[in-house]
Amino acid sequence: MPHPTKKHTSPDAPAQENSAYLDGLYNSKEDLKDLKKEQAGRATKGDKIYITAVSALNIAVLIVIAVLLHRTGRWNSYDASKATAPPNPETDYYQPASAISPTLTPSIRGVKFPDGIQDSFKALYSANEDVIGWIRVNGTCIDFPVIQAEDNTKYERANFYLESDHRGSIWMDFRNSVGKGRDALSKVTIIYGHHLTTDDCIFAPLENYEDVAFYKQYPLIEMNTLYDNYKWKIFACFITNTEPQDDNGHVFYYWSPYISDAEMPGFTQEIMRRSWIVNPAVDILPTDKLLCLSTCTYMMNLTEYVEMRCVVMARLVRDGEDETVDTSLAYQNENRRMPQLWYTQQGIANPYVNVPVFIEY
């Protein structure tokens, strides 16, 4: 299998060619620093009382100004049309792609659009030509543009407009291919996003898929591309390590886009062995296309920071298949495979200690 050659280094080592995988594997300690910074910066009770008092004073001042403007007649000079102005793709970053005007033409900002691009993506593409799609999980805060660059580091600490932002963006692995039609999709499409705090959303909700009750509520992902709209049925959520020492020298290479049809049964068997949830109604065929969402998780951070990832896997809805997901038979997998560190922390034996990992990193 044509896996790229990788040299494993510590998280503090400088990035090397083809080394930026797993939601910023070599920068993930930065995530913890950001998390601590945000927690330290949260307002105390005294701060909140002060902020409330200042806010009340500001409101009173605004009321006085409004009264004065009304009496002088200047209030009537306000342009009410601005209140209903159409969304501005330059500033409305969180505006859903479906709500952007479909009447935009290739002349916008002089951008040459790729052949076959959907009209709903033209405004986003004119603002950033790295945009490749949009991901949405109805009922959650996951509703973002997806970006793809020449490597996996460009948007790790930058927003849609390449402005510095510790939350980063949602980005697709640079090795993935996207084109017109499902045959143009990679075997496994990998999407990365940070998990800092629940308030920052990004990919924080992915951890909720450890619970079968949450899965039953939101079992479907909409991950569209510039060219086509797709639905994906979620079938697994698992926790895995990124450092070999945390699992008896093993790292499951789940973030490979190069899985072949022949390797698919073994690959999905490894995923299901690790998954917190199981749904017999979502089967996986060797010819299926998969979607992989990867983010950090801190569930094993007991006494120190540990490199772990929460991964949600979904399969593309097949041609002619009902997109509805039957979750009636879904159940919690109590015997899931976890990294050795988890068994050590729990003080229990690892039943998988002698079971080989299907794909090694």
C-alpha cells in the first residue's frame, strides 16, 4: 500500500515533510496552552459585577444619545436599508453556503472559478480559493467551511481569511482529492479541527459520539464539496493514541486516504473493534467511500498532557440509498479496544494486548 514515508518525532520537534497529521500532531501541546490561557482569562465573580455595572451605564448613555438624535431630527437620516442588506461574504464568515446568493458570476473580484463549481460556493471561493467544501451536522454547532491547502499546517492556527486565530479552521488533508462526482472522492476523506473548549465549538461535539444516545439523535453528516452535495452515515467513534508508548508501541494509522477495496474489511474491522458505538444497520462494503473527522481529546489527561485523538467515521450514502439512518439497533460497545494507557489508568487488564493493529503508523 503506497503510504507516504513518515519520521516520528516529539511534539516539540520542527515540522517535517508530510508530518502534519492528526489535527496538528506536532503542535498539539499548543492546544493545551491555549486551553489554560482561556480558562485563566475567564471573568471572576467580581469582574462580572463590574462588567454589569459598566454595561448598565453604557446603556443609559446610549438612551440619552438616542433621545437627543430624535429631537434634532438626525435619527431620521439613518439608512434603514442597511438593516436588511444581503450578507457580505467578506465579513460574514459563518454564513451558510446555502444562504449565499446563487446569482454571483465569475467576474466577482476577478476570480476564475473552477469548472463545475456550485453557485452556492462562488462567494466563498471568491473570498478564499482554498475553500473546498462545507461540513454541517444538524443539531450541533458544527457548521463550517472546509479548507484544503498544500499542507496540513497552513490553517492550523489561522481562520478562513488566513488571520491568526488559535482556534484554526476546519481543513481537509492535503492528500485528499475532490472533484466532480463521487468517483473523484478519495477512499477516505480526512477532515481536521481543533477541540479547545466546548464554548469554541470547532470539533468539540465529536466527543459526544462516545454516547449512543447522542449518536441516535445526530447520526448523519452533510459534507459537501465545491461540486456536489453528499450525506454520510456515522458508524463509529473511537479514541486512539498518537504516541507509540501509550499503546505498547502501536499507533493505528486511521488517517490514511489510500485504503484499497481489498484492505477495507480489515480497516473497518479495526475501527469497529475500537468504536464506542455500534450500529448494525450501517454496513460497510469494500467499495464504499469513508469520511474521517479527527480532533484532540483530553479524556486521559489525569496527571499530565497525553496525545490522544477522538475520531468519528462515516460512510457515504450510496446511490439510490435512503439517507435516513436506522438507529433502533445501535448500542454501546462496552468491550471496545482502547490504548494501553487507558487500561493502566483504570487498573484493569488489556484484553487486546496481543491483538495486532491492522495498520501501523
